[in-house]
Amino acid sequence: TESPTFRFQNNIFESLKTNTTAKPYKMAQSQSPELVCLGNPLLDIQVDTNAEFLAKYNLKSNDAILIEDSSKDPRMEIFQELIKNDKSLYIAGGAAQNTARGAAYILGKGKVGYFGCVGEDQFSEQLLKENEKAGVVSMYQIDQTHGTGKCAALITGIDRSLVTDLGAANHFKPEHLDKHWDVVEKAKAFYIGGFHLTVSPEAIIKLGKHAQETNKPFVLNFSAPFIPQFFKSQLESVLPYATHVIANESEAESFAESFALDIKDKTNLEAIATEILKLFPYKNTNGEVANKTIIFTHGTEPTVAVTSSSSSSSSSSSSIEVPVHPLEASKIKDTNGAGDAFASGFMAGIVLGDSLQKSIDRGQWLAKLSIQEVGASFPSEKIAY
Ligand code: 26A
């Protein structure tokens, strides 16, 4: 079977914008995605590296960093270094796009659609091919003036440090959603990468309003600790539309600090979830309070999920814990994309109408499969849940 990774020639950046045939995936008439995702399409440039390399660029071993000004940031050099390195692997990335491919792994071809903005170059061509192979319908906006976004995935042991140059992904416009609004209207559920809060909160709100008006699940992932920390007002503007929130323990902690939650132990996941539900209840278009669920993954510890009750008179909530699927450390290739794969399984469960418990378990199951592959990838053969 074909490897999910690709190698480009060393002069990749000079050769960008040449010989491109990138065209958004054409949808067959019969295909109608049940799940629609929105995010930043990125190509991951992944390499095994060491503590010394991370120290040189002042990076933590497990973090996600956004380069805000690519003309000034010295960390742009990382890409030059990786491109020179013939051990670098070029793998489809972009957190929500990974989740889309993973959900299609379960739901099947044409059942998942994805919005994001790419450039016209070899990187986007590769991403299109990967989505096509995975059965994801790419509804790309194409930006002719910027290159496709890229993410350096620096692997040390099982950890991954991500450094992102958004490029074209930073130029997604809410109007692009209109071009595929028929797809949006037919979708059953939505998944939003919190990373997109750095790009177009307007686009997220536009989908959020539609989901609210039509009573469809609208799931938001916090994506990284820097989102609640530095994109607080953007997060506040979209949280009311979320029927479900997915985050890991460090993003939960970052939220607790950023929003100065009134809880004694800022690492108590159940308490953080309960506070989020109080601050941002879900209301339907009639203003009636409806169920909302916060799901916190916790590494190899059980996932914690807290659901608010739909009664507006009381502020009660119910909480469950779901264990992870254990895996011997020796079988882990890398954890890049583990959280995205969890979200894939969870979203597939939501679309299939599974219980909360089973949707979370599907997420744990798919995360276990993904960490045994290089990058945010899935087995080449279908494995049944
Ligand atoms: C805005 N930023 C920083 C990002 C990302 C991102 N996806 C969207 N926006 N930074 C890293 N990623 C992706 O996260 C995946 C692992 O969860 C990487 O491309 C990687 O595939």
C-alpha cells in the first residue's frame, strides 16, 4: 500500500506555484457530507529531533505555537532547516482536517466535508489528494497570493512540538461558506477547530447560527492552551453556539486561568467543566436552555465529560468518566494528531447517534489506532470498532 508520507525536492519553496493542478475535490451528485468541519489546512513537515534543537528555538517538547509575523519571527528558520533535512516527512495536517479524515475513516467516503483556505501549490495538491483518498470532500477557498500553510512537527520520543506558519489558511473568508451553503444545510453536525479562532471567528459564528437555528450539534475543540489564553474574546464570541466542547487537560487549565474561574483547584477537570457550563450555557433560538457537554481528555487518565441539564430553573449537571484504550508504549509511533483522532471518533459517534459514553469510547479507540501511525494518520486498512 502507498505510504501516507511524501517527499518533495529540496527547493520546494522555489518550485511552489509551478505546475499546479490543484482543484477542489468535485463532489459526486450522490455525496452529501453528514459532518462538516472548518479549520486551517496545513501540510505537516515532520521530523524526529532532539532536546537541543527544541532549545535552540526555545520550544517546549509538547506545545503548539503560531507564528504571527512570518517576516520577523526567527522560528521561520525551522522550516528551512527541515526542508534541507532529507529525513523530513511531508504529511497531511491541520488539526480539523485531520479530524475530518479520521471521521471519514469511520463514516465512509463522501460523508465528511471540510472548509479551509489553501494556496495554489504542491502543498495544497498533496492535501487534496490525501483528503480524496480518505474520502473527505474538500471545499477549499483558494488564495492566489499566499502559499499553503505549513506546520513543523518536531518529534522527540512520543512528544510533538508544533510550529505553524498559517500562510493562505489565515485568509479564509466567511463568504466562502456561501458557495457551499447547500452542503451546510444538508449536514447533520459541525466540527470547528479552535485554532480557526485565530483566523475567522465570523465564519465560525455563521455556521454556529445555522446549527442553532436547525438544532444541529456544533462541536468546538479548544485546540491549544494559547487559544483560551490569547484568543479569549474570540472564544467568548463562539462558545454560546457550542453544544459540545472538546479539550485536553492543559487547555482546560489554561481556560481556568484565563477566565479566572472561581475554583480552588485549577486542575480539577469536573469543576472547570461545570464553570464553563455556567458561564456559557447553550440556548436555542427561543432562548430556552438546552443540554451542553464539555469533554476533557486527560492523557492516559480517563476522559471526563460533564453535561448540563436542560432545565433552566436548576443548574444541575451530570458527569461521566470514560477510560482510555490502553496501549504498550513500545507500539506508539508518535502522538501527533492523537487529540484530532479522538475528535474524529467522537464526531463519528455524534453523527451515528451513539450515546455520549460510546462516542467518547470511539474517540479513544481511534486515537489508539492513530498513535500507532506516523503523524496524524490512520491505518491503511479499515479496522472495525
Ligand atoms: C493556528 N494553528 C497554530 C494551527 C495549528 C494546527 N492546525 C490548525 N491551526 N498548529 C498545529 N496544527 C495541526 O495540529 C495537528 C496535530 O494536532 C498540525 O498541522 C498537526 O497536524
